[in-house]
Amino acid sequence: MLKAFLLVFLGGGLGSVIRFSISKLVAQFSTVSLPLATLIANLLACAVLATLMLYLKSRNELAMDHLTLFLITGFCGGLSTFSAFSFETFELLKNNLYLYAFLNVGLSILFGIGIMFAILYRHN
């Protein structure tokens, strides 16, 4: 059990560091009000998750093994962030930036599910 916690901890830390790096990189190049860093991190997590699920399914290894704990639970969990998405959308609404708020929600849902569909559906 301790090994499982360690795998999730390490994967989550790696995902969080990558999310932080994305936010710093986007801050250097973006001036729009749309929270692009969170959108990019969440969509990247969707792509990684779908790709990993496809890989594990092809190998009949959907059980909670070491790879699943490290990459899916840990890495994807650390990379994606619903709390930041919710807070940033709330801040946009609070600042009367309704278009950006709805665009943030729409793009996140549309592209998040679209990525899952594009990767997983065509292989079923």
C-alpha cells in the first residue's frame, strides 16, 4: 500500500510541476483574459489520459497497477486542475468578462471531450 501512495505522490508531483511550467510559459506569451494555461494543462491531461487508457486497454491491463497509479492517478491528476478552472471562470464572471467565462467553459468541455473522442472512439 505504501508503494501505491508513493507512486501517486511522485506522479502527482511531476504533473503539478509540468502544470506550473505551462502557466509560467503561457504568462510570457499571452495577454488575453482567457486562462489559457489551465486550459492547456487540462487538455494535455485529457490527451495523456486517453492515450494511456488506450494503451492499457490494448494490453488488457486496466487493473490498478504501477503504471496506472503513477501516470493516470498521479500524473494526470497533478496536471489537470478542476479547482483552478472553476476559480478562474468565477473570476472572469465576477469581473464581468462573460464572453471569456463562457468561452473558457465551452472550450474546456468541447475540446476535453473531443480529445477523448478522437483518441478513444476511433480505436473501438
